[in-house]
Amino acid sequence: MYAELDKEISTFLNRPLTGHYPYVWLDAMHLKVREGGRVVNMALVTATGVKEMEKREFLGLDVELSESGEYWMEFLPGLVAQGLGGILLVISEGLRQAITKVLQGVYLVALPGTLRA
């Protein structure tokens, strides 16, 4: 059962991202996860986009030890390779360097941690 679910999740997360996503939210939620018999803090990293004239669409997610700038420099190119484009505005919390390097030419709005999309 888990293998089948993993396959479906992988298919969804690696699907082609077609069309334009003018607005993209990047965020992470920190969770406690049991790993190797102990509890560790992990970051659940998410990307959400809005297509032109449509509702929000979940673009991608990953679980990582931290949401460092280095990590985002690995995560964002994967979304671009899947076809993420047409971005006009990125809403995030302090990812300026990764966003400007990977998603060149977009406007960035950095929100304080208390505001969420």
C-alpha cells in the first residue's frame, strides 16, 4: 500500500508544470519527525502557485533538515525544470538570494513569519 502511495506522490510532484504562474508562495513549516529512533526538527518546504485567472495550485514540497538558502538553491531549479515559469511575484520569508539567482527578473515580497498565504 505504501509503495503505491509513494509512486502516486512521486508522479504528482514530478509532473510537468504547464502555463504561467504569475504568483508563487514559498514557505516552510517546522515539524518534529521521528527518525532513527529519535525525534528531530525537519522543515516541510512548500511551493504554491496561482495560474492566471485560476485558483491556487500546489507546485511542490520536500522535507529537509533546514530551509537554508543552499537548500532553496537546489529545490527551486527542480521546479523550473518541471516548467515553472511566467512568474511576476514571489512571496516568501527572506529567500532573496536564492530567488533572485534562480528565478531571475521576478519581484520579491518578503513577509514576516506571522503572515501566511
